[in-house]
Amino acid sequence: MSSLSSLNTAGALDAAATAARLPWSGLADEIALLLQDSAVSVPARSVLPLAQGGSLFVMPATDRTVAMTKLITFTPGNAGTGRPSIQGDVVVFDIATGERRLVLDGPTVTARRTAAVSLLAARHLAPVPQGPLLIVGAGVQGQAHAEAFVHGLGVQEVWITSRSTASAEALAIQVRKLGVRVRVVADADTAVPHCPLIAVCTTATGVVLTATPRPDAFIAAVGAFTPDMLELAPALCQHVALHGTIVVDTEDANHEAGDLLQASLDVASMPVLRDVVHGPWSPRIPKGTGPVLFKSCGWAGWDLAAARLAMRQGAASPLVPT
């Protein structure tokens, strides 16, 4: 099936067609390019609380040629129901004509751009990029990070842990299709000594990882994106701050990174991904001698990078297999 059959008259792509336009390495490269584009404008996202604990996110961004808005709902109560926790769309406009050019599947964009940001950070910060990789949390982000790190870093072994054994086993089936070795483990902390790559991908409001990481560890923590959420034990974050390096995705982490804020750390003093990718920045501790924590809270700029790549991919090859 081609993306043409997945593209209706309004330019809306389904999940498969959206993913086809956002290859892992290409998306990480596009994010790196966006970080040095002075024309990019990203206002603060609006978060509207909804009944029963949900939230509506409105996230606009623009550059010289593309304007986009991501409009998604986050519904924690959907966990375990078969319905996704994140739903919505990314609407993309051509600035020159004002035309709506694409409607991308919002959850797919969110999953792929988040994992691609982690991939970009790992390229620059991970002392042992080949892994093994520990995935904590067997949901959409867990699968996205496994795929991104396998395709983008060449990881050959993935360990998976989740509060639900069934979901961990289900993810293991998908990851084995990537041609790598997979191990399901019951406890994340016991796997930490064996894994120099760790991706923590839950939407937990309580700690899921407490073990002290290896000196050559790289941890990407992406699940907690509000001040009240956390996945990492405060003592773990404090250990990395003292003995290693903490990098955040953007300055918005100053008021969003619950893991770090609840550990009483000075988030405003931490380097952001732009510093790491384009400088000037050098780590305080030599690479491989202290753990690295990359804390990602999300930013509409990442969605803009995805929109730019999707537009270019569509122009280059309008019939992309899905």
C-alpha cells in the first residue's frame, strides 16, 4: 500500500504513512539542523487540564517556510484499556501560501521525535553507544526508543522491563523482529549494572528506577514531563549531578523536569541539547568516567523538525511504501 491511499483530500496521513516519512537517522539529523536555525520560533505550549485527570496540549512552532501546531490529548486513565494515552494531530501549513499541506498522526510524531531526540543526545553523549540497551516501560515510547537505538546506534541487545509482564513480553516480540537479542527482566534495578544504555519511557508518577548507574552509563529519561511527574529516584539524579553530567532538552525543563526538580537540583544551570550538539560546551567529567543523564520534557521544536522532514520526504517521494 502506498502513502497515497493513506492520504485523504485534506492531506491527512495515518500512523504508518506518518512513520514512513520520519526515518530515525534522518529525523535525528533534522533535529540537529533545527537547533542551529535562527528562524525557528517556538512559543510556550499551552496545557489545558481536562476532567478526570487528562490534559489538552497545544504546541505551535514555525520557521521561514513551515508553520505547524500539534494538538493532542494526554489521558493517563487510558493505560491498560487498549486506548492510547496520547491522541491527536500535527497540522502543517505552508507559510508562503497559507495552505494546509499535511495532517500528521500526532501520537506517531510524538513517539518518533521523542526517540529521535534521545538518539541525537546519545550520539553525542553515550560512552558505549552499542549497548546493551535497557528499556524501562513497554509502551509506545519503549518501542520507539528500541527501534531508534537499534537503527541509529547499531544496538544488538535489548533488555526490557515493565510493571506488566505481558506488555514486556509483547514488546519483546516486536523488538526481536529488528534482528537483535532480547531479554525480559522482572526488575529494572538489577539490569542497570549490565546496561550502559538506558531509556526510561513510562508515564509514571512514582519512581521506577533507583539503582546507581555505571560510570559509563547514558540514561535517557523521557516519561516525566511535568513538575509533578517522576520516574527516577531523587538520589539517582543527585548521584549523576555529583559524579557525572545532566543535560536537558531545552530551557523549558527549568519548570517541567519533575525528576530533577523533585531532586532539588538547579535545572537552570544545566546544559541544553543545543549546547551539546553545536557548542560551546564541554563536559565537566571526561566521557566514560561518570554517568550521563539526558532529561527530555518535550518541545514543539521537535515536532516542527518532524513536520519539515515529512514535507521534504513527501516532495521527494510522494509514493512512499508503508
